[in-house]
Amino acid sequence: MADDTVTNQLQLTTFHLKLITLIAMLIDHIGWVFVATYSMTAEIMHTVGRLVAPMMAYFLVMGLYHTHNQWAYLGRLLAFAVLSQPIFMAFQYTIGSVDSLTQVLWGNVLFSLAASLAALMIWHMSIPVTLRVIGVLVMAMIAEIGEYGAAMVMWVMVFEIFKHDKILQLIAYALSVPLAHYLIYGWALTVGLGWMNVGMFFALPLIYYHTGQQGRRLGGRYFFYLFYPLHLLAIVCLAWVV
């Protein structure tokens, strides 16, 4: 997140990061539907996919500083979260997470991102620090209705608090990964072979080599929002056909 340009040989723009994130998301979700969960192939695919959520948190913090209207930003997230929910429910049913669509009681990741953005907005309010901390904690509890839940809020706050020092930011994120695992899974292993969350560390080199520059635009303003429900819908339709 730091504004200073990374002077390493490899330099990644925001365009590169978003493209990598979308590809990782697609690989992960294809794996859930078309590859046996307890196979090594599936575990590798899901390990790649574990970089997606922290990168979403990273993009959210960047987006806050590039938006002209924070409330409109929050409104867009909520609107796309609602739009995506029926498709997310169908996806969960397709991969066998539930026995019927009516059993899907948790929200998609965009709800968690919306709660995380609300936490950021509270953090920037001109109110006592104690109230800001309480507000962030409340948003973390609300985020539990969606994928990644409080872990998403935690990552957003890590990227925000250390945004002016990339090395500290990366150290703080790396230290947060075990806590994120606990917040998501408790003391249990993940599904599958149990080590896919190692992939959360894949976000480290992506952020380290990020130049802070936008680069090319990826499909317009709403492409990143639309890709989430549309690729899930495509996977669900393909699964039902084959």
C-alpha cells in the first residue's frame, strides 16, 4: 500500500494484481465443482485460491483512497452482494456444502467486504479511539454473516494501519494468517487435505512487488464486481449441464 515505487526487477501494477486474483479465484472455484475434494490436484487449486480473500482486502483499502464517495462505494458493494447471493447459494448447493438452497444461511464474500469497508469508514471518523475500536469490532461481528467474516475485517485493518510502511504491512499480514485460520476454521484443519490455507502467504510477494500504480484498466469500473457472480453462474450452469 505504500506510495513508494518498488525498485525491484519485478514490478506489478494494480492491473496485474487484479488479473492474478481473478485467475486464482476461477481456479479455486472450478476445483470445488469439478475436482475431487480430497485429491492433491484440488488441494493445489484451493491453495492458489487462498490468496484471493487477502487480496480483496488489500484492494478494498486502496479503493477507499481512490473513491470520491465512500457511501456510494459501500452502496455498490452491498448491491452486488445482494445480486450475487442467489448465485452464491446455487454454487454452495452445487458443491454439496448444503442439502438444499434454503440451508444457505451465510452470505457471500461481498457482504464481508461491505462490513470491512464500514469498519474502515468508522476508523476514519473524528470520534474517540475507544469508540472507533468498538465500531470496528462490531463490524467484525457483523461480517461473520459472510465468507471469511472477521478475518476479512482484520486484514483490512492490517493493510490500513500499516499502509505507509510496506515491510511492516507485510510482517503484520504474515503474523495475522494463523489468527485468520482460527477465525475461519477454529482449531480444525480446513476441508480437503488440510493445508490449503498456506496459500494465504501467496499474497505476500504480490503486495511486495506492487508498484502502487494502476496500470491498465481491467474491463471497466464494474468488471471486478461482475466477475464474481458471473463466473460462479457459469460454473454452476456448466456443472448442471454435464
